Amino acid sequence: VLPGATVAEKLEACLNALRKGHDEKIVASGNLSKSLKEINKFLTAVIKSKGRRGGRNKCHAPILYICGAPGTGKTASTTQLCKEAIEMEKGILEEWEAPPRYHYLNCSHLQNFSTKDAIEKIMKELGKTTLDRPNDEAHGYAMILILDEVDTLVGSKGTEDLLKKLSSWAQDESKLLSLIGISNAVNNPKTTRLLEYGMGGDKLVFSRYRKDELVKITESKIGFSVVDKKALEFIAAKVAASSGDARRFLELVVLAIQSCRRKLPVKTTDSPLTKPVVTIREAMMAVRETNTKYKDIISSLTTIEKITLCTGVHLARKFGGKELTVTLLRNLVMECYGTESDDMSLEDFKGVLERLEDTGLFLIAGAKRKISSMGVMDLSRCPFKLDLQLEDVESAIEDTLLQQGFYQRMVDRVKSLTVKC
């Protein structure tokens, strides 16, 4: 039950509950529930064997690779289950037995480290000088290292050497180390490289949240007494149809609550809550509010920026999220523009992408560096996916650019293309 009695107090309680996030228990249902069971199987095998094996899907090395779209609960679920499994094990250990431990590390923070320095940093954070298994079995225990954004270690010799070393330690029974890698990369060149280093033989893919699962998340946090169930279902349906990102869903719910709080008269906010005050109207306003922001940004773009944005979004939709290259995107933009691709250099096109990235309209899924920090040749060869989490960008394009015949014909042209990705 949410604290408070008046409408104002209940609205504030809703906002506080939705912003808590990390300290709350994951709401497990549907596909997420299945994923959590698989993680628990791995953790149980690791803890019981004291880091000697993982035991999931006949992959005995204590290495698990968890992947899926952003906002699907990968990191939050993994860290929560590690805490719970370790606490449970502590409760049954004898006093002289060492308990298992886990440590979380975001790999993007290791980008500028040499292999030697990165190992020293990891060992320091683990509070260890060695990961060798002690002769005394009572003092042996599982040391679980969670490597978030593990795909950022791919692409640089120094960080790939680090991944190779950690993986070899995890596969060595004389070491205490077990690994859980987390990434948005499901099936691309980076996952192939990760597999070469032992990360991905045992792969668990997190599915995007469905409408009913998103609604259950808010039901567990705030119920339906303040925010009408139909309002939550409206927002959930919109998000589930595009990204399935729980974080995006919660952001829109917060916007709807804030919209309601701004428009209610003092007389109402000071009175007792008798029925839901956040309705589908506020939900629609929250969605429209984000659309308006993107419409204003789109209207300020140059023609070539508008064409690039429109082409990129619909190209990504057409090929279902498959990887593209900047060279391919540039050629298609020039084709839609009605001119030769040689008329715009890669350097010039990179500038277009940089400006779109700065507006927040054009994002590269899983990118760990800004486009501006990438060299032209690296960018031209780099496989990428447009980040379509921002479903409101596409909606804003429909409400602005596609109202003009030129852009609609351009989109029709993109839809008719046959391109190998």
C-alpha cells in the first residue's frame, strides 16, 4: 500500500516508488522468469562446485554469457540473483568455511587500460592477490566476476588479451574464478569474437518485455489505485511494440504522473484519494510531450540530415535490426537524394551523423564511443545497428517529414530496395 492519504501524497509516493529501482526485487514473469531460473541453475552449480563448473546446458566451464536488448533486466537480475544465492549459501555454511563472493565490473571503464593494469585493478577490487585455489578445501570458494558490457573488450588487443586471460582462469579448475558476461550483443561479429575467448558457449538471451510484463512491473511498485490500469496498459502497449525497454516504460509512467500533478487544482490534491487520478489522458500527454520535443528538433535539421535520419530509421525497420555499415547508409541516402554517393565524402557524411547523434535522434545500438571519436575508415567498416529504442523518434518522423510527398516517396523507395546486409 502506498503511503499517504491525500492525492498529492499518493502521487509523490508513486514517483518515489518508481524511482527506487535498484533496491527492489525483480518482478519475474513470463520469459524473464525462465531466464532467472537459468541464471540460478548456473549460480547453484558454481557455488556448490566452488567455482569449478557452471553445469548449464552441459557446458561445464563456469562461464555464462547473458545478452539481449537494452532495458530487459539483464544486469539487475544477475546482480540480484548473485546476492540472493550467496546469502542463501552463507546460511548453511559451517563457521570455518569461506563463503562465495561476487564482484560487479563495467568493462567500458577498462578501455584505456593495458592488460597488466586492468588485471591489477580487478585484483584490487576483488581484494585478492591471487585467484589460485587453496589446498585447504574449506578455504576454497566461488569468486564470481560479473563483466557488464563485456563486448567493449572486443576490438582492442589489450582488452582482448584481458578477456582471454580471465576466460582461461575461469576454465582452469586450479583457479577460483567464475565469469558472467553481460552484453546487448546477441548475434554479430563481436559475439563471434567473444566465443573465441570462451564467452558465449553457454549463452542466455533475454527477451524484450511484453505488454503484460511491463504492466506487472508497475503493479508491483504502485498498484492501480493512483494510476489507472488502462493508462499503464496504453504506455506498455506502445513500448512493447517497439523496444520492450522497461526503463523507457517507467520513464513514460513518471511523465504521466508529473503531468497529472501539474494540472490538478490544489483543492483536489489536498483531498483524500478515492479513485485513480492519472488516466489514459495523462498517458497520451506523456507520449505526446516526448513527440513534441523530437518534432521541434527534426524541424531544425538540414535537408541532408532529415534524409539521413528518415532513411536510416526506415532502413533499420526494413531489415529487422540487422547490422548495416555507414558506407551502405551513405550510398542509400545519396540514392534517395537523387545524386551519386561520390558527391559526399565519408568525412562529410560522418559530420552529418555526428550532428544527428548530438541531437539524440540517431543512436548506434551498443556503441561505446561517440561517432566524433571514431576515424573515418573505422566508421566506414564498423558494423552497427540503429538504436530504435526511441520509438517516439519514428512517430515524430511520421508526424513531420512523412507529411511531405518527397519524404514519403523516399521511404517507399527504401522499402522497395533489395540490399544484402
